[in-house]
Amino acid sequence: MARPATGQTKVMGFRPPKPLRDEFEALAKSEQRSPSDALIEAMHDWVKKKRRERAAEGGPEGAHAHDGESGNHPK
């Protein structure tokens, strides 16, 4: 999976609870993935879930469908 060139994307920082971070890092390592790649996938999945929920509620289906999309999400 290719990463965007340095400086082309905004860096995000946050402080997850230690037990969650420890388990997350262990799972990423067990799948030979970087935590960054796993977080990007999780973000894509969450955004898709929210789009589906909004569409089911009668909201604008596919609104902002390409905002934040990148080539980083595994197919």
C-alpha cells in the first residue's frame, strides 16, 4: 500500500487509552501492518458506515462521497 508523499496530508494526533492502544498496536503488528495503515482503514470503514446510516435515514446519499478519499484504503 503506497503512502502519500510527506507534507501532502495533514498529520493527526490523539491520545487513545493505553489498553486500547496496546491491543491495537499488537493486532496491527500481528498482521504485519503499520498502525497508521490500520487507522486509515478504520477511518474509511467508519465514514462508509456513517454514509450508509445517513442514506438509510433518507439523508443525501453519497453526500461528500469523495471527501477525504485516498488511494490508501485496501480494496
